[in-house]
Amino acid sequence: MATPLHRTIAAELRHRIRSGNLAVGGSLPSESQLCEEFSASRGPVRQALATLRDEGVIGGGQGKRAVVLDTVPTQPFESFLSFTRRAELTGYSPGQKLQEIALRRPEPEIAAALQINPDDLAVQLVRLRLLDGRPAMLERMTYVESVGRPLISADLDAGSIYALLTEQGVDLHSARHTFDAVPANTLDAKLLDVPEGFPLLRERRLTTDSQGTPVEWSEDRYRSDTATVTVTNTRSSRTAML
């Protein structure tokens, strides 16, 4: 199936912004220029620009030429869980290589985080994630057995585990993310192609369903030269100032 034209236009503009060809504070080409460049009508062009506005990458509109506001798209809950979707939003080609998957008793601290008994089994996996074919992140994921068991027979080199679980009806409702820095251990160094002790950005994530029951614990370690974290806070007019 062919990619819709508005997505092609949005992806190309994201790439130009991320690469610096369109700098923060600079103006995008006019709608008429984009229509001519992409052999498109105004509909797909305006849809592409609306997508970038929704992501917080550009501003402007209502007769004003679009201006670049940021190089990093804001990410909804779905894409923040999915490395694959985050990579696509920022113009990279994602990839993955499963290293291991097993049904076993998790470490006591992980069992406690998942609120399961110490003797309960869980599905644990280690997977290397790639950006444009280069090692970028090593993920260590633990799922409660009822959620993770289907992953054992799935092709986890095919794409996003988040998308796979969602398609199977798994209720992934909220997640708590904790970021810090850690030195690369022996396994990290081998798979991420960095020296031991190399600084890595670590993300620990606890994902729960809509009832607040934990379903996943993940520890992801990113090469610090391939990852950044951007946090956008918005003040609601209804928020009380305490």
C-alpha cells in the first residue's frame, strides 16, 4: 500500500528540520512552493503542516507562513512506549535483533514492581534496537505471564512489541518513566558497540493497565550519543496554583 502523500510531505519536512536544513526560528516554504515541489494539491500540504503543528515542531497558520519551533516532535503516550514509532517520528529507520526470551522467575525487585509473587513466572526478553542499522538501545523487558506468553512464539524482530500487544487487545494504559545515567556493563558494551563504562541513558518504565495493575517492567539503556530526552510541560488554565 502506497504511503499517503501528506505523510510523505510531513516526513520530508521533519527530516529537513532534524538535519538543520530548516533551522529553529526559520520559515518553511510557502504552501504554494510545497505544492509545486511535491506535485500536490493544497489539501495534502495543509494536512502535513497540521500534523507538524500538532507535534509542536512548527507554528504559524491562518495566513502566516509556518515557522520551525523545535527539532524534536512531541510524542503521545503511544509513541513514547514504542521505540519504533519514536524513530519514525524523528526520521530514522528502526530495527531490532532479539537476543533472548524466556519464561522464568524475575529478580525480587522486578517481581515487587509488577506486584507478583516471588515464585511466579514472568516473560523476560533482551532485545537490541537499531537506528539506521546502528546499535542505539538495549532493552530488558519483563511482562507478567498472562501478557507476555504470546511473545514467546512471536517474531520480535519484525517491529514494535507495543503495537503487537495492542493488536492483541492488551490494556496498556499508563506508564511511569524514570531516567538516569549508568555506565555500560559487559553486555551493554558488547551489543551497543561501546567501551565498558561508556555513559548510557537509562530509562526504567513501569506500565499499568486501566485498573492500575502492573503489566510490564522495562529497563532500556540508550547510547548517549544517539538519544536525547525532551520534556514539554503545558500549564492548564484550570490548574490551581498552590
